[in-house]
Amino acid sequence: MHDVESVDVTDVRPGAAVLDVREQDEWDAGHIEGAVHIPLGELPLRVEELDPDTDYNVICLRGGRSAQAVQWLTNQGYSVVNVRGGMDQWAENGLPITSESGEAFVKGHA
């Protein structure tokens, strides 16, 4: 896999479009408010849910799956960047996280 364009979590501006490609249990444990959730394995089937005119910041837990998603989406003509360090880095920087259960996001765990 060749390098994909990446940004630090601190470069994701508030209100920016975010695509979270983690699994459902990871999403439920904590995610970015307003993010679009499409697990990586479902992306080819659900890509039409994304707006082709929107620039997306793609995130997963640590950055590996989101890098794969960015490479694939770039090849499909989407404007996307990988969020380096993923949700672990997001949490480490104290950025806002919401969860379905109301429980706190635990770094490195789903």
C-alpha cells in the first residue's frame, strides 16, 4: 500500500466531516459526534451513503483501517484524508467523544 494523505487529530476542525470505519462495538464504545459510521468491511457496499462533494477525515482506532479506506476511497474519486493515530490519539488529546452507552471511551479498547 502506498502512503496516503494524513492529518493529525488536532488538524480536524470542529464540525468537519468524519468517516469512522471501525466495527459497531468500537463505535458504540465511543465516537466523534456527528461522524458517519461505515465499518471498513461494509464500505464497498455502502459507499453511496457518502457525499462525493464532501471532504472526509477518515478515522479508526489507530490509523491502519482508515488508511486502507482512504486509499480505496481516493481510487473511487472521493476527497479523503487519514486521521493519524485514530481514536486512541483523539482521546489522548482530550478531544470530545460521545458513546451510545454514556460510558467513557477507553484508549485501545473496543
